[in-house]
Amino acid sequence: MSFKKVDSQIKLPEVEEKILNFWTENKTFEKSLAIRHDAPVFSFYDGPPFATGSPHYGHLVASVMKDAVPRFFTMKGFKVDRVWGWDCHGLPIENIAEQELGIKQKKEIEKIGVGKFNDVCRAKVLGFEDEWKKVIRRFGRWVDMENAYSTMDLKYMESVWWVFKQLYDKDLIYEGYRSMHICPRCETTLSQSEVAEGYRTIKDLSVIAEFRLVDEPDTSFLAWTTTPWTLIANVALAVGSDINYVKIEKKDGGTGKLVRFILAKDRLIETFKDDEYSIIETFKGDKLVGKSYKPLFDDYVKNEKIENHNNGWKIVSADFVTTNEGTGIVHIAPAFGEDDLKLGQEKHLPFIQHISMDGVIKDEVKKFAGLMVKPIDDSQKTDVEIIKDLAARNLLFSKEKYEHSYPHCWRCDTPLLNYATSSWFVAVTKIKKQAIELAQEINWSPKHIKEGRFGKWLEGARDWSISRQRYWASVIPIWRCECGEIVVVGSIKELEDLTGKKITDLHKDKIDPVTFPCKKCDKQIHRVPDVLDTWFDSGSMPYGQLHFPFENEEKFENTYPAKFIAEGQDQTRAWFYYLHVLSTAVRGEISFKNAIANGIVLAEDGKKMSKRLKNYPDPMEIINLYGADALRMYLLTSPVMQAENLNFTEKDLAEISRGFFRMIWNSYSFFTLYANIDNFTPQENSPKSENILDEWILSELNQLILDVNLKMSNYDLLKASRLFLPFIDNLSNWYIRRSRKRFQKAGDQIDKNNAYQTLHTVLVELSKLLAPFTPFIAEEIFQNLTNQESVHLVDFPKTDKTFIDKEINQRMSETRMVIEQGLAKRSVLGNKYKVRQPLGHLKYGKNFKKLDDKFETIIREEVNVKDIIFDPNINGVELDSKITILLQQEGQKNDIMRAIQDLRKKATYSPEELVILFYNGDVELTQIVQQFTQEIKLETKLSKLQNEQASVDQNIELSLNGKNLWLGVKK
């Protein structure tokens, strides 16, 4: 059998391009599915990305996981469909449309028209589709992108409506009034997970304000806040009933008058520090309850039409008050905080919302009307104005900068506001117990995610705000009449039956005008204006991608729940979570059985990768330089596979290319070179080799097959990938190096054939093992060595346990340890004792067991000693450093042979070519050449030796022990 000639220099990007073309022309991916048509199904859900930019390393991390696992299970005999999806809705697209249209504020969208705005969104949503297809293909990922589903498709959106109605019919959808985070720029509420994405550490201004008592004008309550802009909406101060409070007296620094303050006793020293004061009275907080104070701002006090007006601006008790920070007295503004809103409802306090959804202070607040409370360019600006006003009226006790973690919009970076408003919710708390119980069935990699990030998030789950006050999204399928009648629509047919109209688009601009008569009052019933949180789209993906339940029912039931999904660890609070919540609610079961969560790829300096900063190399440039396989293996063997962060370092990637892949390629090219020279033809059932090296490498190979199967079956990509490097190092730097003479010499033909057969077997099986991880180089090796169509169309290797010999593996390991220590001893002896110089003997003892002759022979050859002695009375390894004349001559002979091999290489002679050696020089050295003529001829493939200088293709002047020898070679 003749093998394709292999260039000894690896050019992985070139190899990959040829293989990509082969896969495309031969439809290899499609064939891999077709041959498994009737096989058991291994279902895989692919979380859809946005196509609003080109793929980055984070996408490639996800892609290598989503490619390696399906490839593995396909080769294990399963049918693994892989259909791409596009995430199309939500703020990412809307922000792009706003930039395109020059829109700064939400009301401008209403002005130009929702239809026009959505048309721009629709046009921009897949702007980078072609770039994605190019990168994903070049990366070697097999996935059907031509038949991709998208969340803006009519069928997908209909399935989302069906999911919504399932929840509504189970009494898991309700409308409520809550304090939630809003983005004032986007003018919409955000979900718990969206808020969690945008926290960052910032410096804000905190103040302690003075609230004057009505019946004691010289006495003030001291209350602390980190949101001075909410003081305008203050309606109460909260104290802890059982907390100890004090009334203190001190001189005012400006007027010299005696003034009095009330605060928690435990906060006294921190608040007044070195000031002189005297404690007048100590009492529990419940004594303060009911006392009235003068509001800091009177814009709303005069409006007696405000509900519960008479209950306002008084002291109330609350169990959330502590003395950990502040003054132990909490300023209450029910419109801007969850605790505040609940307390306001409990105590029937006035409700004042002095800002609109855009974060701008309303006109009724005369001093500050029109100011944005948290401007994106200067979040402290309005707070500063309010603090100045308090100071001017002698109501500011103190101010200071306060560093804390504050939420920002995950898409536009605007500081969020806590804002009480109405929203539609999924009642997650009703199903939380069931969701937590079901989550125990999910296998996670890494395992700590189960009880950690995912488990903890589930435990803290709250009801899910699903309504958004935006435009480009799936809409909430609720129609509500003025009389209170509610109709929830779960399909297109339902809506067509209600309206008598043909429905072809479910987006807001097309659906909002759709009305129908109310059955109760006969008025026209209109849809509620909100759209759905895009995570509702994402969580509905298993149903939407198959247009379930309207079609593909059997296929859906055969693939649900998914056997496998994978995304970044941040998705434990997002996609993973919403899939689980909706599956618990709709079906009462898990939606995925196995999940891998990866970490984040950062720039080399540990910072977030930024196109603006240009702090990372372009992925396509890296692939074109090193190859997709190199990048895949770099990611697969990195901590990013275990939900840890990775600082992307090109030099580490280059090291994998130079080390891991060069070793594979050298092994492959070495085999093809000599196999072609000897016309080797592999045999299916060759007799078992008795060469210890063959036995050892086949034992190691089958152990590798066993371990890779085990790790991949447990979805542990990191440990599976890391198994290859030590094996390939063993193959290249031990098995092949130790066996090199077996391939090159014309000696024992049976042993030579065994060496070829063993190396062929190892390389072919290794190519199969590598196929899910590094599909290109695996294909190159497999096709050439087997003459079969594709490694990706064959089964994954199975372990033959009869080949695994742990005793041989252990003995070879000990052999190499003896060699390592022996060579270390030689290096200490100095240059005179270089490895080509034979020594008398090596002794090894106590730390090792007695090795048999096969292993001692390896030690003898590697350390280059004449004899091996096991001596249990010595520690470690000892060398005989005495060099006799005969040993010196052998050393010189070895140096001469090494020089001849170097000359052959420099003259670019092929290994099978016989050449002539010319030599001339010192008598003693020429005698050595003559003394060892036969050995030199055999080892260096010489046709003859001539003691003369002549015109040659390559020559060298060799100096040994002060004596010179001229060597030259020619054909």
C-alpha cells in the first residue's frame, strides 16, 4: 500500500482548507447524519446567538463544546441533529436601529412610527449572518446554518404564544405592581437576570439629612441615603422598634446655638466622631413611632389629594432597619425601592413618583424639573444639585463619596433606577420548590455549578417580570377590554377565529391594530401594549424551533428533554434558568439532562476583550496563522472549560501548535516516509508483537481509549482533552524515538513489520479519538492511512482490555525515571561525559524494583552504559565515571556517526539513499573509522568509505579531543 507523501513541515491552515473543501464537496456532515438515520437520538439544543456583530472568542468557546460533544456521540452510534438558531429580538437590535435612525429617546420611536422602527430592526437583525457562516465553517464546527430557526419567524413566535397561554391557564401569569429596576434610556423594566448582568463598582454621593421635628423645631432626625435624588419623594422615616436610639445635644458650628439630633445609639460614634455632644435621652425606637417631621421638599405636601396624605411624613417602624451603616433611621420613598414599597403598602403611606420612566424629574418639582436623576455621562450631577439645595437651607448634616456596586443596563450602560410600576409576571415562586427538586436530575460540568451558581440562583428566584415597554419582540398575547374582560390567545388560528382576519405577522406594529368585539360588553377589545422579555423567547426555544405543538409533535417528544446543552456560566442566571423555569411550568420536567458551563475569555492582561481597545487578536487571523485545530485544542485544554476565566495568550496557543501538533505531525510524517520506503501494507489481523515497546504503546493506547470514553461520557471536556498531550509525547518522544532503528535498519523483518503495524494502528486509532476535538488533523491522518472516506463516518474506538497491561505501564514509567536520573548524573559530570560517550555501568537501587532485561536494555541504550546493575543497598542511581581507552574510542565513533547523519541531513539526502563517505585527518581518528567501518556503514547508510579528501556535496571539520577529522559526503 502506498501512502500520500507528507511534508515534514506541518502547515495546518493549508491542510484544513483542503479538508473543508472536501467536506463541502462530499457533504460529509450530511452523510454523518444519514448513516445514523435509524440510530438512537441524542438531542442537542443550541442556544441561539445574536448576529449583530462578528463572532468573538466567547462564541468559539461555546462552538467547540457544541461541536466536540455531538461529534463524539455521533461516532458512538447516535443520531445527533445540529440546527443553528438566531436570536433576533430585544434591546441589542433596538439599540442598533436607534443608532441607524439617530434616535436618542424612546418617544422619538413613537413619533416615526413603530412599523418603520421594526422594519429597520428586521433589516439589521441578521447583518453579520454571512460573517458568522464563514467563521463557524472555518472553525470546523458542523451545524446546519442553512435551515436555521430564528426567534422572529412566525412559527417560532406562535409557539411562544402557546407557551405563554400554557402558563396563563395554569394560573402562573399575573399583573402586579412592583418596585423593579428600569432603564431610563430604554424606558423599560428589566428582569432579575438582566439586572444581575450589569453590576459595576461606582462612586456615588451619600448624605445624612436633617429632618426637623414638627413639635421640636430645634431637634432633627438624622437619616442616611445613597440616593439623594429620592429625597424629593420622601414620605416617612423608618426606625427599628427594639433598637436603642438617643437624643443628643451639641453646639451648632455656625451659629453657636444648641441643636439636638436623634439617631441610633450604635451609630453615634461613627456619625459624630470627635464632636463634643451630650446624651439627653435614650429610648427604644417604638417611642418615636407616630412623631411628625417637616419634609425636606414641600412640592407634594400641599397636595392633599394624594392618597393617604394624612399618613405621610411621620415615623414608622420597620423590621429591615439595622445599625450596620447609616444612622439607624431609614428614609422611605415607596416609589423607589422594594422594601419601601412594601412598607408603604403596609402602613398606607402616600405614594409619590416624582420622575417619569425616562428618569427625568417631573414639572411639578419646581426646583429640579427636567433634570435626569442618573445621567449616563455624570451619575452624580443631579445629586449634587439636591445636596447644594439642602446645604443652603441648613438641612445637610454631612455628605461623602460612597463606593458601591450599582446596576447598569446590560446593553446601553445607563445606570438603572429602582422604580415602582406595573408589570406582567410569571409566578416562579409558585413552582420554585418543584424547580429546585427537578434540578437535582441535571448533570453539570463542572459539578459545582449544580449546587453553586445554578442552585443558588434557583433558591433566590423571584417572580419573573416578563413585560417590556419596547417594540421589537414577541408580544404579550393578552387582549383586555375596558370592562375588565381578558382574552389570552395561544395560536394564530385562535386570533383568526376571533377577528376573521388572516394573520401573517405577530410583531407589535402588525398585531396592535388587531381588535375584536368583547363578548361581555361588545366593545372592541385591544391588546395590552407590552412586549415579552426576550428571555421568554429563549426559554421557549425547544418548542419554537420545532413549531411545537402545531407540528413535529412526535419529533419533539423523542428529543425532549435535551441530552446536552452548553453555554457560558453567566447563562445559569439566564438561558439555563429560563429553560428550566418554563419546562417546570409547562411540562413538570427538566428540559436538559446534561449541561456544560464555560468561563469567559479575557484579553491577555485580564481585561475584557474590546474591539475599541484592540487588546486581542482577531479570531480569523489566529485561525489562518495557527489553524482551527490549534485554537480548538487551546480552548479545550484551558480552564475556560471548567467555568473559569481564561486570559487569551497567543504565545500559549503557539506553544500548543509547536508542541502538541508538531509531535503528532512528526509521528505521522515519519510513518509515511518509512512505510513508503519499505512498501508496508497494514494487516487487519497481524500476530501480536512481543516487542516491549509495542506492548507498552498499545497498552497506553487502550488505556487512553478507555479514559477518553469515560470523560466524554461524563461531559468533562477539559480532562478528556488533556489526556492527549502525555500520550502523544509518549508516542513521539519515546515510542518512535526508541523504535527508530527498527524502521530504518534492514535487520529483523518480523520486528520491523511489527513496528510498522503497531505505529499504523496507534495513528489510526488516535485519529479517531481526536476526531471530535481536532477534526481536521484527524481527517488528514485517517484518510491517508486507511484510504477510507472520512474519520467522521466511522465509530469511536472501543477499548480492547486484553491490551491493557498496567504492570508494563508501571515498569516503563520506572524505567524512564531511572533513565532521567541517570542522564541527570551524566550532566553533572560535565561535557566530557556527554551521552554519546559510553560509560562502564549504571547502578539503581532502593527507590526502584528490579526490572527485567527488556527494560534494563532500554536503560543501557538511553544512558549509554555497558552494564546495568540492581543494587538494593544504594539510593537512587549511581554511574561509573571511569572511561577506558575502548570506551573513549566508542565515544569518538558515535561522534563521527552523528556528524555523518548531520551531513546527510544538510545535503537533503532521503533516508533510503546510499551515499559515499570521504574522510581524512588525524591517524588515530581515521583508524577509528576503519575499525568501526561496518557499523558506521549500516547506521548511516553508506555505500562505501574512502580515506581521501574530494569534491563533495557537504563537508565538516570534526574536532575530537584535540584531534581533527575531515568528513564529506556525496551521492
